[in-house]
Amino acid sequence: MPYNPYKPGDRVGDHYIVTAVCNVSGMSALYEARDDRRSGLPGRLALKEEIIQPEPPDDFQSLFQETHQRIEVLKNLDHPAIPKIQDTFTIADSVYSVMEFIDGKDLECILTETAGHLPITKVYNWAIELCKVLDYLHNHRPGPIIFRDLKPSNVMIDQEERLRLVDYGIAVIFSQEKIYAPLGTDGYAAPEQYNGQVTPAVDIYGLGATLHHLLTRRDPRLEPPFTFDKHRINVLNPTVPWQLEDITMQALAFDPADRFAGAGKMLEALQKIEDQVSR
């Protein structure tokens, strides 16, 4: 059955009114909305719709419960870079999350609108903030949260210049016993994701791919897979310090064991080169 997203003016649930369609992708959509209750949630809201359509169809209940579990875990997260979920509800085969609306631009948009290379200090500071939020997610208990889809379009800079990591639609709570569906974005997804292996190392790879794109303007979605080593950062952008190139390339190692042992370790490496970046 074809997916028909809501339109501005449509009511979703008992009291949310769609004011704009932000993004429609596959069987999910993101809307801007408002709460029409007198005592409802104030201001502009983001409304995420996820339609459960498992393959095979008899896996519906399992996938539905898994989606609910993920959203309930995300509701309890408390980090300045993670949008706060304020309400959840279900309608038929769809799960909805209501969260604060992030007014800003994503890094892909910023890159597109920028003539020439982005300032190195800006990219460096974004890398620091991304390491911090990944370290928070990966240290979640009882199990690490793996984002799985780190890329420029999922990183927003709001009106106050704060970095926000958005779209947790394929995030998972890590389990060693589970083989995951090979989800992610070509060019940013780690090699092992295609084999259903999901550990915090896949987010390290996604961060490396994001940094490579931001520093070189070379879109990995348009390149043969796993060929970052063929496109040296400092050759494509001579203003990048070799120390930052080395850190980015270590994050992009084909073998997960050769990447940083965690986001915290990558953060430490980045902090050690602050003087070289700021020159």
C-alpha cells in the first residue's frame, strides 16, 4: 500500500496539527506541528511518524515492540545535543514521537551553501561535540545505544550555534546476541554494518566519514565504497593539519579493531591537537 504522508492542516492523534512537512523518507516522515490543547506543549514541535511494515508481515508485533522500546529509551536520555522527546503515541500501525523543534540547518546544507572549504576550527569543534554525544550514547546502561546513521544531514546546528544529533530512526540498543538488518547510508556506513554487525565502532566510522566529507567536500555517496584512503584529506584540502587527517583516517579504518576504542578515546586524541588546529 502506498504511503500517503500528512499535509499541513491535518490533525494527527487527538490534538496535534501539522503545520509543515519537513521530510518524507521510506515509511517515515518528519513534520512541524503544534499542540492545539490550551494546556498543551508550547511552541513549535517536531512530530516523527514511523510506519511499521516488517518483512515478513508476521514479524509485526516484534518490530512494533522493538520500536516502542527504542523510543522509551530515547525519552529518558538527557544530553544537550539530543532532542528531548516530550510525548509518544500510536495510531494503527504507526508510532509517533513528539519532540522539540530544532530551528537551524544541517551540516550537509551548511556545506552546500559554503563557497570553498569550511573553516577547520568549525569542523574540529563539531567533531569534539559529536564525540561527546556518541560517548554519552555508547555509555548508556543497561546497553549502549548505537546511532547507526551518522552523516552530515543528521547533524544540525541550531540558531544558537549548538550542535544537535537528530533522527534516531535506526538507532538500536546494542546486544551481542543479535544480528541486525544491514541498515545505514552508503558511503557513511561501516563495512561490518552490511553483515549485520553493529557495535559502537560503526558510529566511529560514520563520524570519520562525516569529517572526511566536511573537510574535503568529497561526497562519499558518489565514490566507490571504502575508498577513503584513495582520497587524502591534505591533498584535497591543504589547510587541514596532518594530525586531524590522521585522526579522521584512523576512525575510517576498514577493520573495527584498528579504529579508536571508543568515542571517548577519539575525543582525547582530538583534544590533544587543539593547538595545531587553532594556528
